[in-house]
Amino acid sequence: MKVFITGITGFVGRYLTEYLLDQKGVVVGGTSFLETPAKAQKLFNKKVKIYKVDLLNKSKIDSSIKSFKPDVIFHLAGISSTSNAWEDSEFTLKNNIFGQLNLLNSIKEYSPKARLFIVSSAQVYGNVSKKDLPTSELVFPKPTNPYSVSKLSQEMLGYQFFNSFGLDVVILRPSNHIGPRQEGNFVVSRFAEQIANIDRGLAKPTMSVGNLEAMRDFTDVRDIVKAYFIAIKKAKKGEVYNLGSDKAIKIKDILNILLSFSSKKITVEQDKRFMHPSDIPVIEVSSVKFRRATGWRPKIIIKETLKEALTYWKEK
């Protein structure tokens, strides 16, 4: 089986690649926008075919799909941070929507029998009522920020190609996934980096945070990529599946767990830079549909994940 991953050198892409390489009979390839193929290859202990591709460049996608001839495709590339999406909504929409449109057209032309997993986000549901928590796939999406708008647009494009051209498309809506090596503008990595720098004496004992009252459904990235692999054989085409722990936790509690691993007395200050215009109070999905179809369940407890995430930043 040949598996192609867009965004192969990203946070989730690396974990998915490593997991797939441990499976018998799986060949892995994919695209990287930032890294050269030679530099990207050093991230993995086994041979991976890597193409340097900007998804907005249709000819580059065409050549990579034609060359690799995938059986399965995981579309992970694109803008994945809500904060970054707010900062440049035009680029986010262009990159996530038109980049995927190029990918879909390439698959239709050069690999029409491949199974495509469009990795969306639980954020597409928006601000749901309490009666709809945990949120099932039956709840109508109402995205509230540029990132979630772009992800729902990706879903609609995928469904159009499934319906109009018969492509084997599956849509996955994971909740927040976290773990070691996560960087960038994400809540856990931002907290862990600040605490690690304070512990190492590289920063004053003061942290900048956003909305600590928001609640999110966190899952370890290693559990998520196992779900992706199981989905290859057990998910039904044309279907939408939520993935998550099915239990939201306050951001304040996440911070307190991370602070418990530090020996320093740290002051916490709210920073307007990390507050969003339409922050969703609670994101908590129901993954019952996927669990019944596949038998998958997340196994890594959040305290363990957070400890490893902090250790990553301390050793970085």
C-alpha cells in the first residue's frame, strides 16, 4: 500500500509517517513546503519519497501524484492555527481552499481510485448549544473564524468531488491534538515553551496567556494517527467522522497541570494578543460513530501527554 501525505514534515505528518513506516507493506511519500527533500528525509529513520510542493502550484502537485501513484492520501497541509488564520485570513482561505482544489483535480486526473482523507477540524461546528455537547456529526456546522471556514470549505469541495466524480473521499474532524514536537501558535506548545524557558532561567517567571475559561477536547497526536491508519480500511467513503477524547477540559486546568511540573513560582498574566474575536467557549465532540465503526479508542492520558510536551521544550 502506497500512502501519500501532504504536509509530511508537519507536526501530525511526522507522527503519521513514523507510524505508517512501522506497518508491514506500507510505502510512504508526501509533500513538504518548507523543507527540501534531502533535509526532510533526515527527519525519518526509513526511506520516504518527499516532494517539495506548494499546493497552490498545480503542476507541482500533478507531477508528485503522477510519480508516486498513491493508493491512499492524507491531506494535512495548510494553515492549521486559528491565531495565524486571524492574522492573515486571506492567505488562509486561499491556501486551504484553493490548495485542496488543486489536489482534488490532480487526484481526479492521475489517481482517481485513491482513497482521500480530508482532515478537517472539530472547529467547524462553531459555538454549539449545551444540549449538543458532546457534538455529533449530525449537528449542523457553523464556523466562527477564518480557519474553520476554510476547513468546512475543504469538506464541501471533497463532497462535491465524491458526489460528482466518484472519488473515494472520507472527512475526518479531529478535536485538538497535542504532543511532543508541537510548535507554533498552539495553546499547549505556547504554554510549554514559556514554562520550559522559565525553568531553564531563560525568561522571567511570568507567563502570557489567552482565555483560560475556554474548554477543549484534547487527544494525544499518537492516538490520532492510529485512528487515521485504522480509518484506511474501516471508514466508509463519503462519510464524516469526529475524532476526540469526547471530554472537554478547561484551558486553565491544562495550564495548572503543566505548572505542576515546574519548580518555579510563575505568575500568569492575560494577554490580549491571544484573545480571539469569537472564541468558542466549548469544543467537545462525540466520536461514537468512529469508535463503533473501527473499535478505536484513545489510550494516552492527558497528564502524560502534557509532561512529554514540556520535556520536549526543556530539551530543545
